[in-house]
Amino acid sequence: MRKTVDAMGDACPIPVVKTKAAIQELNGVPGTVETLVDNEIAVQNLTKMANQKGYSVTSEKLGENRFRVVLAVNGGAPEQAAPEETVCIPDARRGNVVVAVTSGTMGSGNDELGAALMKAFLYALAQQDTLPSTVLFYNGGARLTCGGSASLEDLKALEAQGVEILTCGTCLNFYGLTDQLRVGGVTNMYDIVEKLTKAGLVVRP
């Protein structure tokens, strides 16, 4: 069986996510997944993913900004059906990993790039096998849970998987966004401090 994935023009980590979805569609039948991408970073990311999963992988440059990555997938139960993953997801959530988002951008240097990186981060977070227990949004990060945010669908996907999405009420009020919250609930500084100090791990993008 052969699957073809068109990831041309897709930003990281979408090519990897699309390829994983195609692999799952094989339903345990041996086959190949061919993914088309437009940059070498995507090729490297797909190759790394294939190596981690034990798939054979080859890649070639088809032309200017056009690459093909082919994964040979062995037969067996699809990843999503693996019993250990089904059990480990809630166990990982009980490990109490908290993600603290304090800005609408990720990193410093260029705000346009930073906004794109933050969007990609939240998208990738929603695709992880091991999910955080809570994602906190405060200061500039509060805008990401409100109307007009490009990350609302990804945050709703996290919430649907049992991740607690909380936004600082003081921050919403300061930015005039109290009536604009579109995902998750409102929290306060006491709860934010409690979540952070009791977390097994705090991740700040």
C-alpha cells in the first residue's frame, strides 16, 4: 500500500503530523508513505522521525524547493492503537507538566517570526502523545485564548483531550479582553502560583 502526502508550503511541524496520520491510515499493513515538501528542514525532520520509529527512509531533491521523502513502514498494529500509549497518556498528565505562555510570541528578535513560532508550538503541543496537565496564559499570552487568535483550534483540541486551559483574569481585564475569552477558563494569581509551584515540570516557550 502506498500513501502520498502533499506538505508543500506547510510550516513545521505540519509535514511530520501529516505523515504520521498517513502512517496510521495504513492500519498495520506494510507500505510506503511518500511526503512532498518544499524545504530541507522538513526533510531533516521527517528523516529524524522515521529513524526514531525504526522506518527505512530515503529522500531526494526533485527540483528547486521541491523534495520527496519516502518512508517504508513495516506491518504491525498502528501506533495509535498501541496499548502502552493508551495507558501512558493519562499517566503522563498526572505527572503534572505545566506550560506557561507569557507572550503572543516565542523567543526574541523578530515579533512576526515569534508569532509564527508560537503558533507552531501550540499546534505541535496538541499533537504530542504526552500532553501537559495545564497550559497557563498570562500577560501578553492572554490574547492567545481570545477571539481572533490563530491558535484557538489548537487550544480547543488540547482542551478536548483533557488539558486544562487557564487564562489570567487580571490580564484579560487589563487588555480589555474579558468578554473575548473563547477557550478554557479564567484563573487568578493565587491559582497560577499554586499550579507553577506544584508542577513536576514547568515549560515556558
